[in-house]
Amino acid sequence: MINTIPGNVIAPKGFKAGSVHCGLKRDKRNHDIGIIFSEQPCKAVALFTTNQIVAAPIKQSRNAIQNGTVQAIVVNSGNANACTGKKGEKDAETMALLASKHLNIKPDEVLVASTGIIGHHLPMAKIKSGISKSSEHLGNKNTHAINIAKAIMTTDLVHKHIAVKAKIGGKEVTIGAIAKGSGMISPNMATMFCFITTDAAISLNTLRSCIKKSTESSFNQITVDGHMSTSDMVAILANGMAHNRAITSSTKSDLALFQEALDHVTLKMAKEIVKDGEGATKFVQIEIHETKSISDAKKIARTIAESPLVKTAINGEDPNWGRIVSAAGYAGVTLDESKLKLAINKITIYKKGLPVTPAPNKLNSAMKKKEITIQLHLGMGNKSATLWTCDLSKEYVKINADYHT
Amino acid sequence: MINTIPGNVIAPKGFKAGSVHCGLKRDKRNHDIGIIFSEQPCKAVALFTTNQIVAAPIKQSRNAIQNGTVQAIVVNSGNANACTGKKGEKDAETMALLASKHLNIKPDEVLVASTGIIGHHLPMAKIKSGISKSSEHLGNKNTHAINIAKAIMTTDLVHKHIAVKAKIGGKEVTIGAIAKGSGMISPNMATMFCFITTDAAISLNTLRSCIKKSTESSFNQITVDGHMSTSDMVAILANGMAHNRAITSSTKSDLALFQEALDHVTLKMAKEIVKDGEGATKFVQIEIHETKSISDAKKIARTIAESPLVKTAINGEDPNWGRIVSAAGYAGVTLDESKLKLAINKITIYKKGLPVTPAPNKLNSAMKKKEITIQLHLGMGNKSATLWTCDLSKEYVKINADYHT
């Protein structure tokens, strides 16, 4: 039984957050820097972008996470500190150092994350003051939760957060998360931030396998624009303060419960990122069924999801299924046209290599729905995969053509 | 010395064209079906889409081209005859049969090509009448040339054609071409039509190697939207009527001249397709230099070209080079950030992993140009590749969201 509760990353026992506006964003009402802090050191795992061009904070955090112990995350929006060379790396290190001093912890127990424009050095005076103030403002009220969720937004229109409670190993265990992401979303891992906290007692290895498994079918299965970011990070911090029987690979049923709760959190965050995709007017679920392998299904789903012709057809509420089928045809997976079956919002429109005629009446009204589900059956095997994406609108072009450097 | 002349596909000796409006397009002024015919049988080579979902005419033409002899091409726009099953295949066969009867040649000497909407059966009564009338209208005046070039257009705004003349093997040899393509353009071969005619005497094997080589660095190096079509075809017909010394792999200098003239024709057609890309306001040349292999350079160029964030930045005339560099980072090619150099319209903006500061003044005005050249040096080797693309505009979304099925 998973219950949703307020409080996101500070819902689990022992976590606090603080954030302020330090001057990276223009509007003073928008927080642009913040800290997530745990009273106790946490077992921690982080997954990073697989882009070869990585932002300085990613390099910093990759090193910090080595020993598996983290007590704080310091994060800013408005500037990604990417493509900024040695000075950028030094600046990321300084962020960790400043936070560690204020929080009285070790620098290598701090994860650093930055998101925003690429190719500009951080204004370190602002950052310094922001970290100092954020640490003074640490707290665990609901406003702290909302503010930290908002502080990591860039082109996001809504803040994304969740917390869930479940009984595991005889105790109430809480998992909380905040996420950001709207553009540059095509994870092969991530291309966004998701910071997850939990008071679960859990072994580091188990935590690692749980978050990897969970990411595989959530953040790695979303795409907005196919552009992989330089700055993406999913991090989970577990401080053990729920005092449950420690979750390990041996505590099968506890592990299953924790994995289920974590999957719930990551999938919710992943879907919210897509729903808030830049310019998105539709939420699209693409299911590929009856493939020989999961990897085949994922390839086809991604190829369909990244076709601008498919995305614009959905934007135009046009059941232009030829674009979907032809995208499947160049995904690099062997298929047999005569075995294909395609349904949009459960209405079958293409079967055995032929259009269903006459075209189903309901199809045009089905396309007007806010949520579109595409189901393609290949008839080649028994594997499947699901991916989530959004449409491509004039608004997407406007946002990204007008977002001047 | 290559001279451009009028007449496109009927400029070479012995070629005629005829086209009419048969009712596939709404506007009666727009021709939608046509025939290209050679008085003499031609040695012919055709290259087809590598999409696994292929339109019926492609299946038909793949068979017809087997014996290397073609005397006519029958082509319609407005309906792709794709995803139309056995009946679609029968219809494509009927098109070849009807054309062959009117032209008094064998059905397997006819190539069939269709472009337009996917998933609708051809209206065969209209097609039948169209083929009949086209064959009656065959001629070699300039209006025939213009009309056949227009008859293959779909969302194209301009017709694309060229003819060149060169002295080869002691004779004047002419090569002519028409092409179409505007959306669904991401060849890994083609995603468009290009029909090329020549009166050159040339061996079939040499013709094949020439067109393959030429396509590799022209039609396979363009992308509009990354969506590979089901219907693409590049065909070249050589009727030998120039009576030059036959070009073979042994006639080195003749071969070089022919290849040069053919490359000129294919590159011109490829670039025109990109310039006429749906909604395009900019023509973008992406050069990747100093890679370990040509294939590495091509991969990076394509990844940059297909990023909607890069395309919208160019649309917005924004020198947002971070998007270019980060796209290179996820192309799947090993690179070293500290060796990268990026220039836009010859203005270096990023070097050794760092932005050039202060940002060059001229850059903003350079972005306002109609043609944008992006040059990325990797410092990893001595190979390079060039790819051509266009920007992504609100107009692209409009065209493709409103193009209703």
C-alpha cells in the first residue's frame, strides 16, 4: 500500500531544504539556488548523463559519490556551468566547499548540480551568497519543500515533486523526490534532475540496484526533443532514520516493497517531465509489443517518439498513422509489414500491412484527447517496452528560437 | 568544364517527357502524373529507400531494375501507394503495364514511382487516364521539362531541376535531372526522388559505381526532419545517344569527367531539396573535421543536424553554440572536449573546451545570414564530412500539424 503525502524531499525523516534567489534568474521571486540536507550521513547513489560533453558539476559529483556517502546536495538553476573548462571545474568544487563549511560536513559529502545556459562562467559572488543564505534557511516546512522544487526549474512551467509512504520492515518508510526538466530531454539516462530522498535503512548495493532498475523504465524511457543534456543527474540519498530492518538483497519482500514505492516515485517524476515538455499540448504513451527483445521495442518506441512528423501530426490531432508505421520501418529493427498491428487510443487503424477500412469514425475524436496512447504490435516475439513523449508544437519552436544566449 | 543548360531530364539526346493533371492533386493547374521516356533503351541503375516499410512502387521498381535496362519512368504525386498491401502492389504493376503498352516497350523496362500520402489506395481510373494522356503529351520542349519537374512536387514550394553539358570521350555529353523532396527527408539513402537522364555511353557497372559514389556525398548527406520515407528513389538512365567513347573503369579521364558532372548534378539537387525543406528559412552546412574516420564525422554531423534545439536556435538566429557542442557529445563518437574548436560562419566561438571571450561581435549579425556554415574540428584525426540541413520553424510545425490525412 503506497500512500502519497506532501513534503517531497523533506518528507522523509531527517531531511531539510533551503533555497533563495541569488540573482541567476532575472525575476527576484524565483528561487535559483538551494540545498537539500540530511541530519545524518546518507548512503547515496547517483546516475549521470552519458553525454561525453559533461558539465563541471557532473565531474565534481562523479568524484564525490565514489565513497557512497552524501549528506547534502547543492543545486542552482539559470546556469549549467557546462563547457566552462578548468575554471568551471574549480567553481563546482568551490560550491561543494562552501556548502560543506556552512553545513559542517566534508566537501566530498556534497553533490553539486547546475542547470541552465551552457558556456557561461558562474557568477561566483552570487553563488557564494546564495549558498550561505540557503544554508541559513534550511527547514522542513511545506514551503521549504515547494521552494526547493521551484528553485531547480528552468523552462519548466510546473514544479515536479512527490512523496510516498509505505510500511517496510515493520516501519513507515518515506521516499520523496523533486525533479526538473522540460527541454533537452532524451535521456539515455536522465537529461534532467531528479533528487530522491528516503529515510529507509538500505544497503548501498541494494540502493544502487534499485535506482538503476527504476531509472531504466522511467527516466531512460522518456524523450521530449531527443537532445541529451550535459548536466543530467538522478541521485538518491538514504539516511536510515526510519529504523526499518535494513533492506538488502536477502530481505526479498521488503526489497520488493521498496522497489515498488521507488518505481512509483520515478515514474511519476518522469511522466511529469514529459507532460511539462517544452510547448507540449499532448502526453503520448508509446507501447511496442510482440518484439524479439526489449531493446528492439525500445528502439522502435524511441524512433517513433523522435520523429518530428509523428510529433507534429499528434499536435495537429491528425491520425496520420503512416508516419508512425514508416518511423518503425527505419528504427533498425527487423520487422514484417504483414504482421504489424497499430492502434491509437485502443482504436485499431492498421492491421496485417493494410489500413482498416473504412477508417474508424471515432478516431478523429480520439485524437482530440489530451493523452494519446499508441500501441504497435510487431508479431515477432513476446517482449515489449513503453516510452513517454509529447507532441511538437509551434510553441516549442517559439520557446527555443527565442531563448537567446 | 561543366556548363549548365536548360531542359533538365529531356536535355540529353533522345529523352522526352509528358505530364498532366489526372485528379490526384486538388488544384487542376498542378500536374500530378508524368512519364520520362527514352527513344532508346537505357542502361539504368536505381537506389531505393532503406526503410523496411517500403511503398508498393519501390517493390515494383526493385524488380524491374534487375536486368539493368529501363526505357521509361512513370511517376505520380499526391498518393504514395504505401502501406497498401497486395492491392497496392497490383496497382503499381498495373501502372508499369499501362505505361509499357502506350510506349510500346516491355513492362519490366518501366520504373514506377509514387509520392504523397501514405495508406490510401490509388484511384486507378484517374491513374489510367493520366498515364494515357501523359504518353500522348510526350515531347522535348522546355515546357515539357518544367511540367515534369512540377508534376513530382508534393509539399515542395519550388521545382528542382538541372542539366549540364561536358565534353567527354570526344563528344558533348549531357546529364539532366529533376528532384522532389521537402519533408520526410533524412536519407540514408534518399527519402526523395531524383530522376537523372544522360545520353552518355557508359557501362552498366560503371554507371552503378558512379551513382552510388555520387549519392553517398549528396542525397545521403542531407536531412530535413530525420524521418526516412518509404518511397525514395534515385534513378539514372543512360541511353548512349551521345556516341562518346564508352565510359568504363578503364577510361580514367573520361570517367573522372563524368563523375564530376554527375556529382555536380546530384549535389545541386540535394542542396535544393534542403533549401526547400518544409518551413525552412535557413540553409545550413555542417562540416565536421579532424575525425578518425569519415563515418565518425558523418555521425556527428547528423546528430547536430537532427537536434531540434540546434535547428530552432538557428531559426531564432541565436548563436547558441552550447547546443551544437552538446549534440556532438551524444553522437556516439569518442571526443575530447579540450581539443574541440567550433566556428559559425568562420567566426570561432569555442576553442579547447572554452568559449571565446568576449563573444565575437560579428556573431550576431552572422546568424542573420540566410546560409549558415557550422565547422567543428575534433582534433582526433584527418577525416571529414559535410552534411546539409535547414532550420526548424513554426512554419514546419504548421505544415505538418495541418497536413491532414
